Amino acid sequence: MKVKDVMTKDVRICGINDNLASAARTMWVNDCGILPIVNNEGITVGVVTDRDICMATGSKDRRPSGIAIAEVMMRQLYSCPPEADIREALQIMREKRVRRLPVLDENKRLCGILSLDDVAVKTRTADKPAELSAEDVEITLDAICRRASQLEAA
């Protein structure tokens, strides 16, 4: 199974010059927890999550409308191509400890988002058996959720 078969294709984005209030509003209206950040050339340059917005707003003690996305966005971009095998994407999630991956083409243009929720829900359908086991998802979630201290002890 390929990432493109499971990913969410209708993805909302924000620009590097947007502020946290507009990003939060977009997340609220579209029921999503991550927004890829796209520059003026349409290249994906980072992401911002709902957690990033909450932590930045609280720690900076400023209004979200006064905090630029560029101040808090995650510039280290973990992603996968649409043609990747779903197991490769799960491995990236485990290694990088992320629940969502932007799906990018060879030019870093956004094709979709793959979330662990997508994998858990969309890989099993009523008319065909699952290509992944529940254990595949469980192992990935366990790796993502472990604290750094737990990783060192393992």
C-alpha cells in the first residue's frame, strides 16, 4: 500500500508571514492539528501544529495575532513522497517521533498529509483485509509517545 492511497489530499496551508491567530482559526474551521507552511514559490518550508501554537502563545505571553508563524514553525521538515510504501512512512514517524508527515513531491510541493489516524482508519475497509496489522500502528504510536528518558532506558 502506498502513502498516496491513505493520505489526506485536501490539506489547508498557511504562509510564512501569517500569524498564529490565523493559523489557529484555519485549524479550528477545518478540524486539523497541523498546517504545512508554504513559501511564495509554493515550496513547503515547515509545519506548525496546534501544540506549537498553544506553547508559543503561553510561553511568549503575547497575543497570537502578534506572533508570526516564522517565529514558531518547525523548520526541520520530516516528510515522505506519495509513492512511498506505508510501512516506510510509519518507520519515519517512529524514528522522528511525529504523528503526521507532509507528503511532498520531488520539488517539495505539497501533495497531502499522512497522519497516524489516516493509517489506523483508512488501511482497513469492509471489502478487503487490512494490509497493515493493528500491531503496526500500535508499535508506531508507542515509539512516538515515549518520553526521551524512556527511550534512553530501552
